Amino acid sequence: MIRSEVLREIAPILRDHLVVCNIGLPSQELHMIDDQPSNFYMLGTMGLSSSIGLGVALAQDKTVISIDGDGSVLTNFGTLPTIANNVADNFILLIVDNGSYGSTGDQPTYAGKKTSLAAVAKACGCENVIECQDKDTGGVLQQAIDSKKMTVIVCKCDSGNIKLPVITMDPVVIRDRFMKSVQA
Ligand SMILES: [Mg+2]
């Protein structure tokens, strides 16, 4: 499965929760598959989906799912010790690890070579880290939500992209409707 197929599979689970989605194609895909006001699409700041998601989780009680990529986590490695040391049991970091920088043309990342993001997350002190295969992501994600324990999921999937349009929604609108979902 490629990332868009994983997102399509987990969309029914995501729609009931606050979602902070990684810049570029992941956000474009989620927007196309199942746009929800509770989705915060990042139109900038590569690497900060997990940081913003953790902050939202620490500030309120609703479950927050950050969808990140292997390339983005590699860009902001400091996020993993920050998450490990600031536990929010309503926070799930879902790293869709396709071993490539998908949004810039599928250049390979080190996560697709020697570096295990699950091992790095554990070494940073994250207590609940699960690496799974693409087809198992929905089940693992639902279990993590039900466990009410902060969880880092590394979903190993294939590299590849679909053709789709950019998000034309104004960032202020994305922010405002997400904030209303937080406060609802
Ligand atoms: Mg990637």
C-alpha cells in the first residue's frame, strides 16, 4: 500500500478525532479523501506536525492524532525526546514511513535504509512504540486510541504518490474551523 491507500483505510477512524496532518501530499490526500473541520492541514513548517499535535494534546483532553512522515520526523528529530518527556495520553503520533520524501519526488530517506524510527523513538524514551505494516494500521491505530496511552506508531508502507490538486482553502479558515472543533 502507498500512503494515500493507508489514509483512505484509516479515514473512518480519523474523522472522530482532532488530526494534525503533515505538510504536502499527506494533507492534500487527507483533504481529498475525507475533509473534516477537525483536520488541521499544514501548509508550511515541514517537520512540525508532531510538535503542534503534542501541544494541542497537552492543552486539552480530546484525542489528537498527528500524521507525520518519515522525512518530516528526520527533519525534526528533536520532536521525539520532547514527546517522550511530555507525556499526553490523548496523543498519538502516526508516522507514515514510506522510506521517501514523497512530496518532493520520492527521494529515499534514511528511514528506508539503516535508521529505524521506532528504535529511535524508543531510545528517546517513548514508552508505547509500535511498528506495523500498512494493512494493519487501522487496527493498531484504533487500539492506540482505546488504550488511552500516548503512542507512537510507525507504519511501514510503499513509496508512491497519486496526482491530486493542492489545498486552496485559506489557512485562516483551516485554523478557525479546527479551533472550533477543539472547543466543541
Ligand atoms: Mg515519507
